[in-house]
Amino acid sequence: MHRFMKFGPAVLVAVSFALPVQADGPQAPVALQETSAVQQLSLIGSDYDWTGGYVGAAVGYGRVKAGSVKDNGVLYGLRAGYDWEMEGWVLGVGVDHDIADIKLSGGSDKLKSITRLKLRAGADLGKVLVYATAGPARAKARLGGRSSTDTGWFAGVGADYAIDPQWTIGAEILTNQFNKFGGSTTDLTATTASVNVGFRF
């Protein structure tokens, strides 16, 4: 008891100074973690610049329907374009040309090629670009024993991933529609899914 009376005030003073330090102590790491998380979130979308031109190649698979006949097959092609990044969004224009040899129900009718003028708009998610695309399309096909071309439209979605500042890989799904193809009474529809490799500059 005598010792407590002697040292008690000193202990109480020490505890009174220690409590605020302990109370503030656990909060400092939490505050640092919160600040770090905010900084990391602020960096999303800013670690890759999608502004610039690109060229690439693609391979894919198409499902073609013309009137009551339909069939599937492989297609491949080239693409090129230019993108502009603006505050987390990306707008772009491009062109691609796909070569196909998709015969319809095993007959002589077939889809030969599709060329597209592409407009696309997407969200910059850092090294990932997710976008929607649409525009006019021109196809060459053989229908009813006659080869002809026709202009229609396409629309779809896609995504690109930046492997490094120059190279990207991506995937795309498109619906291509041509009404009364080549002046005939037959509508031609092609749904295509493709993967691509691109070089940006």
C-alpha cells in the first residue's frame, strides 16, 4: 500500500499519456491502408494509354444463314484503326476485312468475305479495353448460283488486353445483317466470333 501511494501518481500519469498513443496507434495503419486503397483505385485506367493506331490479324468462326439454309465455317482477316482515350473512355475508328469460305448446306452458295467500317466506344479499365462496335458492312457471297456484293450493317461487342505497350490480344462477337442480298429476295445473316492479335503504334 505504501509503495502504491509512493509510485501510484507516476503510474497514473504514465498510463494517461499511453492511452492516447494506444488509441491512435491502431488507427494510423488503417488510415494508411485506406489511403493506399484510394491511390490504387485512382490508378485504374491510367496505367495504359489507348491513344494511337493499330494493325492486327484475326481468326474466327462464323454461322451464316441465307433464307432457309445455314452453315458454319472458319474465317480469317486483317484489321487496322485508331483510338482516342478521353478521361477513362476510348473512341475509335477502324476497318477490317474477313475472308470466308462458308458453304451453305454443302451447296455451291457460300459467303466469301465481309469488310467493315468500324466505330467503337469503350471503357478504359487499365490494360483492358471493353467496347461496343457498329457500322456499315459489305459482303461478297454466292447466292442462287450468282456471285454478288451487298451493303448492310453490323454490331457487336469486344475486349482487348494489352500484353505490353505494343502488343494486344482480344476477342470480338459480331452480328452482320444484309437484307435482300444483292437485290434478291433472300436476307443473309452472319454471326461471327473471333480472336485477334494487334500491334499498336
